[in-house]
Amino acid sequence: MRKLLTTGFGRLVVILMLALTMGLAVTPRAAVAGFLPTVNQSDQKSKDLATIRQALEIKKVSGTLAALGYEQAEIEARLAQLSDAEISSLAGQLEEAMTPSGSAVGIVIGVAVVALVVLGVLSLMGKRVVVSE
């Protein structure tokens, strides 16, 4: 491995790989154009209400609402009072809250890539990285 990094070709390969990695990290995702299916407003509203009711069926949510003094009939009455835009907004927020995010995985991968880049640069400079207790 050391022989590869001491040759001109090895250094060129490492520099090209670093440039490619950084270029891919900075490049934004391409937008995809296409036709969107038409959505019937009543279908969308029923889907949003189903999402809200599904969230209300979760034991933690229903227990918290009960602890705050809300009864099931009162919750249904308040849902009936919401406008279509409010129902859509609430359903979108609930979907975001219930969907697990992958940001922690992205952070770990980012830190690993940065560490490898730093180790590669230090290796090219002829430095040694020693980890001791």
C-alpha cells in the first residue's frame, strides 16, 4: 500500500478519488420532471383524515390527549371543524413526525468519509497516524 502512495500514479489516483468524492458531495440532486396524477380533493381529504385517525389510535397519543382532558367525541368534533387546508397541513406534519429520519446515518457516513480523506492526505504527506491508549 505504501508503494502505491509513493508513486506518482498512486498519488494521482488518490487525488482524483478525493476530487470525485468532493464533487459528488457538492452536486445537488437532479430534478425529475414528469406528469403528476390528478388528485380528487375528496380522496385527498379522506386520506388525510385516515392519517390523522391512525395517529390518534396510537396509545401514546391517545393517552396524552386523555391526560390533557380531551374525550374522543370532543376530538372528533374538532376534526369536523377543521378546514381542508388545516387537515392537509396536520396530516403532513403527522407523516413527518411518524416517519423515521435517516439523518443520523448520514452524519455517521459523513464523519467516516472526512476521517478517511484526512488519513489519505496525511498519508500522502508522509505523516503517520498513531492511535494509542
